[in-house]
Amino acid sequence: MTAALKRMDFVLLILTVCQILLVRCEEPKLVISPPLTSLYAPAGKPFGLMCKGEAQDAEDGAFTDLRWINPRGEDIQEGTPGVKEYGLDSLKLSFVNPKVDDSGTYKCTALYSNTKTLEVTTNLTFYDDIKFEECEAVQNLVVGKEGKVNCRPVGNPQPSINWEKNKQRIRSERVAVTPSGIVISSVTPEDEGLYIVEAFVPATGTNRYKNITVNVLTPPRIIELPEEFIAIQGEQYTITCRADGSNPLTYSWFDPQLRDLSSIEGFRVDGGLLTMTRVDRNAGGEYKCKVSNPAGEDEASLNLEVQVRPNIVQLDNLTREEGKVAEIECRAEGVPRPTLSIRKDNSYTPLQEGQEERIVLSEIEDGDFSILRLQISNLKRSDDGLYYCKASNAAGDAEKAGHIEVQFKPDMNLTPTTTVKAWSANPANLSCVAEANPNATLSWKFQNEPIDPSDERYKIYGGVSYSSLLVQTDRKSQYEVFGMYTCEARNALGENSINIFLEEATEPGQVTQIVFDKVTSTTLTFQLMGPGNTGGLPITHYIMKYRLASEPEQASTIVEWAKDMPYILSNLRPRATYHFSVAARNVVGDGPWKTADYIMPAETVPDPPTIITEQETISNFPDRFEVRWEVPNDNGEPITQFEIRYLKVERGIKGWSQVDKAVERTIRSWESNPSYELVGLHPDTYYKIEIRATNKIGNSQPEHVVIRTRAGEVNDDHTSMLDEPVISLPIIIAIVLVALFIILVILDITCFFRFHCGLLYLLRYRTCGRSPEKMQGGMEEGRACKANQRNGMDSRPRHPFEDAPMLPMRG
């Protein structure tokens, strides 16, 4: 083992010695960096080579005359490109912008120790780097068509090409790879995606990639555009053109002159929307919508029809005389041609041909105008007025009014009256109205003699179509003004007149008869037969004076009744003789008196009471009902009581029949409108109630009414549960008083502890003689207070609020 180790050590020693000898014997040389016999560098990019001398134990400057020689055998001088020294033993060759033509073998030479020539060579190849020509990052294909994805990698040397889609090598029969790209025979949506072009130069190891995004586009197709569109002149409209296809979609609109409407005034294009701000009358025709995208384009047309609202250009006013012929013409234009109709004011129904024999309607077409001619024969005054012509078409309606004025001579039929009543010292007003066209002027005559405007008995107002004559009828001239007055009216077509009689009115005559219609012991109801002569004016009132026959005239009582009112006297004395005088009155005055005497009958039983309750009234309660009545005439003797009788009844074929015993009650105290509450009734039951009035002579005839109680439940006391209070009034008052007392106690306790005032505070102070503030000094003062009380010590009385804080004064 030891011998083997010794042999190995010897071998190592021998190897070390040999290595030292080899190094010492190494020859000098030139070395090119990069240290490759063949170099590749891209053209157009700066590149450099370094040539350096190497020798064992060489002194500085041992390598001289360093030179670079190009492939053509020429020395490369200093410059750009050129050479440059790097120290004593190195020379750099620089290429600033090398070209492919600069490729070749480059040699570096030098002298070693000025005696030995050294040289070294390298093969340098400049190549063009890989470029991608016609290779856009985003490219579009059209579905269903042949498509090409363009990308041409170029370089020197020419690179090899590989295509991938979505990181997968393309292996499809539909795809052909060419030097300038790939060709797809029939594009489908699946061909969309990310494509990668790889270019590789094996000689240089250059590898380049290019990403291309491929979109598969669908050509546009217009799916919405009306074939026809109707617009009205002057209005604003928007037409919609809509297409499907791949975005971006670009819309264009063209008018019948093929002008691009995006730049034409009056039109606004917003994508597929075409807005006509104000449609012109001549804007009709064929409009085209064109849609395009990178995949193609599509277009469609619509026909625009412009309608024009009707416009009535002629409807004249006309003036004709009564009995003549009137003809008016309505002329209108519009698109489409309008239809016309004419109606009279205050009528919504158009005039029709044959409506009257006097009316003829004619329709005429004149170029673009529609004409409707109205002819009315034998004009009447009722034909006067406005006539409305209406023009209608699909675009709308228009209406215009024309006037037919019918002239006629004066007509006096509107005069208010032909007889006027007046009396002494009361002026009379005679009015005359003349309806005429043109207006008429009026004048007055009395007894066929013209009235002098200066006559003081008359005053004339108006004068054109209306005139009023004020006649003074004082006693000095009354026989000169009553009679026939004539109002005359004139215009250009003729004249007319009317007679108005001014008659003198007087007081009415004597009342024809006084009839005593209804008589009781204390009341009289009259019927008065009016006078045969009313004095020319209506009776307004009747005046009655009455007195006891034994009393003087001055004791008469006067009563005034309006005509046609009930004539009733009450509170008369039984068995007394009365003297009655009646006179009729009109606006002129009172007529003569008509007198009559009448002896009142003796006292008798009262009149029947008048029950206020209506028949078959339903009570508000199931077990009681309140009946009310009016106090009747007592007929000379005071009413002493009312007797009430009520009983249960049922309705039968022959009327109401009694089904239970009657209950009777007597009322001896009442007010002006007496009432009585019936209790203990049965729910949902009919009751008959009878009431009699009684005086000392006897009972009146009964007055009765039938009522019905309401359905419901009653308690044991026969009182309606709906009306019975849950808590009686005294209990409610007691509860309120207790609650009030508790509130006051709480307030007093609060005031005692918080504000040191109140009733408890006063009692405590009087008992202890100390305020609560001083009591808080401790138990000692408390014991002293109690001791003083026990010993009967005389202490000065204090004011109850002496130590209390001052309270605000109450106003």
C-alpha cells in the first residue's frame, strides 16, 4: 500500500515538470475576440473585433505593426469604420453601420520582437435581421369568403416560417401557408383568434415572433327600413335604418339627388337615424340608407311621401238683400287634394245638397285646388251669419269663416209692448225696437202728428234701431198725452211702423165678494173675489180692516195680504160680531172698500193636533219613540191637556188592525212644541199613535200616525242598549273630582320637596317652626325642636314663608 502511494507521487511530480517546460516553450501568437473562426453579426448594427498579441514572458511593446486587412486584401485605416489601438499589444476593428457586402475573411497581422511576422484570420458574415413586412397586428376576414392573413418575414439569410393559431400549429386543409401569409379557402367564425408567425434563421440562431389578431367579420345587412314613409310638410320626423353585422357599422344617408345628407342643412344624421328638422314640400322621393363595415356594405331605399295640410286660400264675405241669391266659394289646396264642407255657425252638421231647395252645393277641381261653391236662393234673414269652410285630407284639417250679410228693411216685431199704462204724475216710457240691416233711423208721431222734439211733454232717447219716448203725464196735460203713438223706422231698403197705445191706469174697482171659507170659534179663512176693473194694472195686495161691530172705526185692525196668499184671521172672539172691510190695491193706489159683517160661532172643542212625525217613520231605537205635534186652535177655550193612546198594529188587506191592548197617557204640561217619549216598545214592531186635544168643552177629533221601531236588543228595563250610558253622569263627575284631587296632591308633594312651597310645606313649618333648609342642620336641632314642644316653650310665631325662597308674583 505504501509503495503504491509512493509511485503515484512520483508520477504527479513528472507531470508537473512537463507542464512547466511546455509553458516555457509556448510560441507567441495573435488572438481575435470573439474567439471564433466564423462570426455572424446583424447588418446595420455596430460591431467590433479585437486583435491582441499573446506571448510568454513578453515585454510591453513586443508586438508591433498591428494591422487589420479586409477581405479585399486592403489595410483598414483609422476612421469610421476603422481601427483603433487599445494599449501596446491590441488593435480594435470597428463597424458602425455594417452591410451585407462587408462580409468576408478579415486578417490581423503583427511583428513580434521586430523579427517574426504573426497573423490570424476570422470569417465574418453580416446578415439582414428578420423583418415582418405587410404584417398588421389586427387583420379582418369576411365570413364565407376566401381570406388571407398577410405577414411576410424577410431576412438574409432567408428565415424559415412557422404559423400557429391559439398556440397550436395550423394543420387544416382549408389553410395554405405561403411566403407572404396564409390563405383560408372559406372563412368561418372559428377562424377568429390569435395567430403567431415564427421566423427562424438556423445559421445565426435568430428567432423572431409576430402576433396577429384575426377578426372574422360579418358583412352588414339592413334589417329595418320602411319601404314607404309619410311626412307632413313643416313637421320634424326621424327615420330609422337598422342593420346587423360586425362592428363598426357606418351609416350614410342619401336623398333623391344622391347628396350625402350628413352635410346638408335641414337634415341630421346620427348613425342609422335620419332626422328631417322641417320637411319641405318638395322633399319627397327615394331616400337611400347605406351601411358599411370592413367586411362589406349594404344599402336599401325608401320612398318618402310628403303630405301638405290643407290651406284655404279663398272664402269671401258677401252682402245681399233679403230675397236675392247669395253665392260664396271656398278654395283650398293641399296634398293629397283636400275634401271640402261648409257649415253654418252654431251648427256642427255640414250643409248637404238637397237639404233645402234653396241650397245648392257644387264641387269643382281647378288644378291643384279643390273648390266648393255654396248658392242660396231667396235669401232669408235667418241665412245671415258666419259660414265655416272645412278642408280635410290625410295631413290634417283647416277651417276658415266667411260671412253672408243679409240686408232687410225694418222689422218692428222686437218692440216690447204695444200697450203702456200710466197714470197722473207718473211718467210713461214707450220703447220701440226696429230690427234692420242696414240700421234704421226712428221717429215718433202722436195721433198721426210728428212729435216736436222741443215739446216739454216728451223726451226722446236713442234714434238708431232703438228709441225710447218718455211721456210726462202730469194732471195739467193728461188729456193731451194719452192715446196712440206711432214709431216709424226707415233704412235704404224701406220703412215700417208700429202703434203703441198709452192708456191711463187707475185704482182698482171694488172687491166683488168676501167669502168666509173656513170658520172656527176663533179663526176665519177668507176667499176674496177680485174687482172686475183692475184699473188697467194687476192687483198686488188686498187690505183688510176689521173690528168688533160695537167698536168705533178708529179701533180697526189693518191687515195686508199679498195677492194669492192664504187670507186667515186668528185670535177672534167666539160669539162676537165683527165688521170686515176689504180693498184691492195696484201700483196706482187702493180701490173702494167692500164691507161685510160676520157673527163668530160659540166656543167648541179644539181642532185636532198636527203631528209632526211622518207616517211609518222608523224609530232610532228598538224600544222607544218620541212623538211631536203642534198645538192646535183651542176654539175659544184653553186646551187643558193632550191625551195620547198607542197600540201595536199589523198591516192587513183591509189596512191596520189592532193586535194588543192600547196604552193611554195624559199630558198636562207642555211647551210651544209638545212631545212625548213612548217607552217599553217591542223591537221591529208597528205602533199606531193617536193624539187628542182637550178643553173644558170636550175632546178634539184624534190625529194619528203609524211608526215602526228599529230592530235590536233591549235590556230587562226595556231600555235600548244603544242609548243606555255605560256609566252614569254622577259617577263620571266623581271620577273626575278624585283624579283632580290626586293630581293636586302630587303637585303639592313635588312643590314641598323641590320648591319649598305648597300646603304641606305650610303645615310642616307651622308644626316645627323651622324651614326645611334649617332642618337639614342635623339631628341636634331636630331634638331641640321636639324638646321645645314638650316643654311648652314660648317661641315667636313666624310667617309661614319666612325662610322659603321668594316665588315669582302672579298677575
